[in-house]
Amino acid sequence: MASLLAVDLGVRTGFAWYGDDGRLRSYHSQNFGTAARLRRAIPGLLESASDLTRLVIEGGGPLLEAWESEAERRTVQVQRVSADEWRALLLHPREQRSAAQAKVAAGQLARRVIGWSGAPRPTSLRHDAAEAILAGLWGVLAARWLRRLPPELER
């Protein structure tokens, strides 16, 4: 077994865990309050998935370096992705005309990924968790764990 963790990086961080079957296992959002608290949490977050082989990160800056260093220490393959990259693959151009439109479209598609995967349905879905779900979907496609988008997720 192998798994992928996708992270929408920030002090408020979105997380999405995928299995090597390409399906979403779990997801959530967490506000760490400070960058220092997030840095201290990284080892435990990576440890929480014992079969973790891939880490997909959307975002940058000093927090990115902390994630990459800890992942490399654990021999986890790291891929960076920009929102523009996964949006180009997963959203229609008309859904990307503004950041607000893209966030709404991402939330809608993330809910479809949740349903297709059989993951627990959210009562509310924060945009950082939704974006982590879609960055993760981009990651499983890049890893070839899914050869193409399932018909249920095509736009």
C-alpha cells in the first residue's frame, strides 16, 4: 500500500489523504494559529500515514521548506503544484475567471470527489480543504494511480 498527502499550505492548512487506488481517504482543515505551531506539527502529520510515499504541496515560502525537509528525511517524494496547474487540469476556463469563482467551483468538484471516493461527507467544507482535495487529485493523476479522471468527476 502507498498513500499520498496533499497540503494546501498556510497557517490555516487543508489536508487530503489518498490511497494508491486514487480515492480520497480523508480530509480536513486546521488552523495552527502560527507558523511555528505548524512547523512543530509537521513530523506528526507525516507520521499519521504510515504508508505515506508522496506529498503534494500547493503553496510556498518558508513553510514549504519545513515540509520538504521533513518529507525528504522520511524518503517521501515531494511534488509542488500551483493552484493554476491543478485548476487548468480540473476546472473549465470559465470557472477560473476570478479567484472567487475558482473557489466555488473547487468546492463543488471537491464534494464530487468526496462522493465518488466514499469518504465521509462534510457538514461544511472550507476552501483550503477543498483545494487540498483537488491538489491531491492532481497528484494521483500525476503519479498515474489514476490513468484519467473517472467519468463521475469529468466536467
